[in-house]
Amino acid sequence: MTNPSVIQTWQQRPIIISGPCSAESEQQLLETAMALANTGKVSLLRAGIWKPRTKPGLFEGMGSIALQWLKLASTVTGMPTCVEVATAKHVEEALKMGVDVLWMGARTTVNPFSVQEIADVLKNTDVPILVKNPVNPDIELWTGAIERLQAANVKNIGMIHRGFSTYGDSKYRNAPLWHIPIEMKRRYPELLLICDPSHICGNRHLLQQVAQRSIDLGYHGLMIESHPNPDKALSDAKQQITPEDLLNILNNLVWRSEQSLEQEFVDALAKLRAQIDNLDEELLGLVSERMKLAEKIGEYKRDNNITILQTQRWNEILEKSIQKGIHLGLSPEFITRYFDAVHLESISRQNSVMYAKKEESK
């Protein structure tokens, strides 16, 4: 049975998780913990015990001995603790040493075998566990991890958005791809959703911006790495900040509520939402009419033995639409995503027309 005070902390809003990327020594962890406790803002003390690294030879954490340091830090500061687990053995060792909250890392979430192993150990417990998004932008892997824990009747589950690995240049270490956690929030509105700006940014100077963005989207809290001497950290030095800098960030964030009881706000929002509902209905009607025209075009292509995909025509439509969209205040990224979806549906409709003709001829 989990300590009721831990469940109370779990239900705190906002919930702030902080501590070093890696527990490097007893002194380093104690110094960090006491400084974080003095901020009066941190809900849970985190520390990396076992560090899964991309390449061999990098610092992979101090291992189980660091659990003793974490327990001492918790005793001294009174803060509940939080660690990453990747195997059933990690879970057992962490719980044996009194760790209060667990989290599953991005590399673990991608492996259903590892997720199931952890779910089996936690079956029918109320031990809180957070699930980080998988390394790659695969929402079904993230969903699958949540469902495995739910199937094991794990009672306290939350999610951590830490960004996604993508190709190409980016100012982020891991691209936020905000639409994915937003969709997870829609699917699991009852679950805690935390942002991990440290791993999204991979640097210090973007932390405030990303943290504020997550709060504006209704996230329930933050996980930010903190170290007494970040530049000397043995892992992820560039993204860690001192407890003093963490306090400065937290003090400058604007925390928002999802609802308001002010009648003027409620009435104004209702009117604007009614307008959006009307426009959405009109848009659906127009898209439906567009698809009917696409089917007619499919019939002409079929009867004249013309291919469905007309690349030059599509490129012309997209280029013209992007330019027009910019003048209307719409981003090129949005226009491209929208027209890609419309184009795929049009191709699907035209393909159905051609396929139907073949079926009739049999």
C-alpha cells in the first residue's frame, strides 16, 4: 500500500519533478536535494540510477548503490522520490529501497516485452508510474504501454512528454511534436500529463519557452533536470540547470486553469465556440462536396485510362494554396498537412471508383 502522502503529492497541481540527470555521488545528490527543497516548489526528487545510453563507454549511472543516497536525501529533505526503471529487477530494487514514484523511459516504452514485464511486477498496485513517450513519434506504442499497465490494474498512471527523435536540423534535441501529446490528452483525459523540457530542448536557453508552452496547453506539471554544477555533470550537462535557475524559471511561468467560473468568460467562450461549431459544419459540407467532385474526376480518368496520381497538378495546387494561405494568416506547415490529408482521401476515392469498375466487369 503506497503512503497516502505520496498519493497526495501525485494529485498535486502543478506537480514539479526535479533533480540530477544522474546520481553521481552521495554528496552531489544531497546538495541538489537540499537546494531543491529550499525552493519550496519541487514535489518529487528525481535522479537517474540506471542510465541507458546510446553508445557504450558513456556514463551509465552508479546503479543500485545510488538508491541508498536517494533514500538518505528523501529522509533529510522530506521529499518523495522518483526514478526511471527499465526492467522488473529495477522495479523490485527501487520499491525495496522505498522509492515512491517510478517512470518508464523512452527506450523502454518502445519495447512491449519490457513494458509488460514492468506491468506484471506492478499488477494490482497503487504505485504511481509515469510513462515517457517512445523515442520515435509512434502514438500507438505510447498508447500500448498505457493499456498494458491498465490491463494489469495499475491504479496510478501518468504520461511524460519528452519529445521525439526526428531527422533533419532542429533547435530541439527532441522535437516536441505537440499534436501527439495533445492527442494522448484527448484519449486519456483522466491521466496526469507532464512535460519534460530538459529532454525536448537539450539545452538551457529554451527551457522557459517550452515549459510555458506546455502549461498553455493544459499540462499538469514539469520534469526539469537540476544539478549543483551543471557544466561538470557526468551526463546531459548542457540541459541541466542549478536549483536557483530552476526557481527563477518556475517563478516566471504563467500557470493557467482549464476552466473559469466567471460568467462573462463562460458566455463569451460559448459564443465563440458556437461560431466555430457552425464553421466546422460548413467546412465538412464543403469537403464532402469536394470529394464528390474527386469521384467524378476518377470516373473520367477510369474511362480514359488515365492514372489517378497527377504529380504536376498536385504540386501546382499545393504551391498555390500555400501562397494563398500565407496571405490569409495560415502557416505553410498547416496548409501542407491539411492538403496532404485531402489529397490522400481524394486518391482513395478515385481508387475506389476504378476498383468498383473492375469488380463490375467480372
